[in-house]
Amino acid sequence: MRKLEVRFTRSPEESLRVGTLAEDRSRVYFEYAPEFLATGLNLSPIRLPFERGLFEHRDFGFGPLPGVFDDSLPDGWGLLLMDRHFRSLGVNLSDVSPLTRLSWLGACAMGALTYHPPAVREALDADIFDLHALARHSLEVLSGAAADVLPQLLRAGGSPGGARPKVLVGFNPVEGRVVSGEADLSGGYEHWIVKFPSEKDSTDIGKVEYAYSLMADAAGVDMPATRLFETTDGGGYFGVRRFDRDGNRRFHVHTFGGLLQSNFRIPSADYSDLLKAASFLTRNHQEVLRSYRRMVFNVAAHNRDDHVKNFAFILNDATGDWTLTPAYDLLPAPGPGGEHSMTILGEGKNPGRSRILQIAAKAGISKGETRIILDEVRSAVDRWEKFAERAGLSPKAARQIEADFPNLRG
């Protein structure tokens, strides 16, 4: 039987034992530590019982791990790097268990949960970090042309979720200096994520995502700090400051998909589910409004890659309160089959203004609140070309994106 200790790591100086994960003949079990139950910090209020006793995970339709621990694992890009690492060791991927993957992440997982004992990792010089070289190498890895994965890319890119290549960096805004950021950082550095273009992306994808972050902020959507990291050809890599870190202080984040144990690869959720979850988890109408605004923006800005892992909640471990995290992964996207990944009252192709009004009423959002949100989002989206210009996008590229914006006027 394989066992891992799960810890709630607030900071390098403060780490609480959460409980034990165990794996026996492809079955996964978890048991909370009595001392953590005494804190009252329910880390996964819907699917994982917050009580004494052994819990056996049986939701195999979702995956091999309970949702709160599955959130620690990368998907897409990070999973590709992890698989390349295990193959380089001569390990058959079918023999790599979920607990082995969590152990490899160890203390470098996103959020506040860490896994012990961690796998041994190669020590690297954090000062040796070239974004341009890593971006080029990322494309080689995606195309299969790279025989080996650079250690810096494996370390800094192996834990984030999402399909596009990305790395965790430490960014010093005063000096403009970038170092590897998967571990704790020295003073003056902030935790950021920097994204690189994939093979299928346009070369200006960084500018597009930056322009969307500006537009979302103007629409009243809560956004972390964003910026472009300059490239050698005059472009920019999109960067976003991490909301699961404040200095080396760590915060517990739970995706909407992990919370419900809904597989993001199989679209089956509706925005009404998100609004209900926000109401249940936060007990705060303002968080329902924030979730609704996020939905309106995604519809208005033609972001149909709005799956269940692209929404998340963050825990205030001082009070036990949950709130919706700032927004992330906002881009123009056609979605699966040209539809929104999450439907709006069952409609994903052309939800339209009427569905947006109906779902608000079902969620207890007043007509006045609905009108304000619609007007503020629409006003920002109407100014798309200004945000695109600020981000350095060409007028032609901006017009091509704007052509897909739906008309939500009454």
C-alpha cells in the first residue's frame, strides 16, 4: 500500500497535517487527521466528507482521485512534461499511479496542499532562466522534436493546468528580472505565470490575452495583475500574477470542476450549476453576482472555452469563508463543437440575451442588478478595439476577433 501525507502549507514556516492519502490495488483512500478536523477548515465541502473515518474514492467517472487532490495535478501542458519525465526514466506510464504524480509535485503544487514525502528533484540555479529559450523549447516539445526536456522547463512548467505551454516565474517588478518560480521566492519577487504560444496559436496570442484581461477588468470582472513580457521579435508573452500566492503565503484553491467532481473534458455543466455552487459555498449574494458577471462576459466576448476548471474558489483559512477567485484563461474561443463548454439553461450555441435574463431570475438576481452587469459588460466589450490597440494588436486582428462577438442588446 502506497501512502502520502497531505499537508496544508500556509507558508515555509507553517504547515498543518491534513491527513493521509493511500492507494491499494488501484483504489484510493483518504482520512482526515483529527487535528485538522479540529480547525474546521473543510477543504472540499461537497464531495469529500469532513469527518472522522476512512473515505474510499469511488467516482471513477470523474477520475482516480477525489476532486480536491485532482486539482493539484496538471493537465494538458503540465501533464505532457510530467509524462516526458517519467518516460525519460524508463517508466511505463501505465505504472505511474496518481500518488506517484502527487509525490513528484511535492511542495511545488499549485495552491496550499503539499504532498510528502516529495520525490527527489534536481537542484537548479534559479538565476538561469531565459523566457525566449524556454518558449522555443516548448514548441519543440509539443512537436516532438525535442529529445529531452530542459530541466528548467520541467521544473517551472510541470505543475500549472491548461493546454498552452506556460512556466511559473518569480518576477521582480522593480528590476524587471525573471527567475524560476516553482518554489518559494526571495524578497522583492512576485509569483507569476507566463504563457507561451502553442503550435496552433497565432504569434500574437499573448497580446490577445492581454487585451482580454484589460477588457474584462473594464467590464468589472475581478482580474489579477497582468502584463506582457517582451519578446525578441517585438511581441509579448502574456503574464498573470498568481492569486494562490501572496509573497510566499499560500492559499487553498478549489476548481468548480474539482468541487463537483465534474470532468472538464466532457462538457456537462450549466452556468446555473456554477451560480448554485457559488451561493452554497460562499453564502454571499455578491459572489453569485461575480459569477454571473463572469458568465455574461464570456458570452459577450465569445469565450466558449468556459469549462468547469476555468472557474475556481479560494479559501480564507483565517475565517473559513470562500470567494470566487479572480478570472483566468479569458480568450476568444469557439468552444467544443462551436458551443460554450458550460451551457446557459441548456443552450450552448446561441444563448442570447433572453437566456442571460432567465438564468439571473432563477439565481435570485434582481432586474436592477442584471441590468447594471449587462450594461457594464457591454460597454467594455464595445470598446474592444481600444483594448486591442493598447495591447499592440493590429486593427485587422482586432476586427477578426470582434466579428464573433454576439449582439446582446435588448
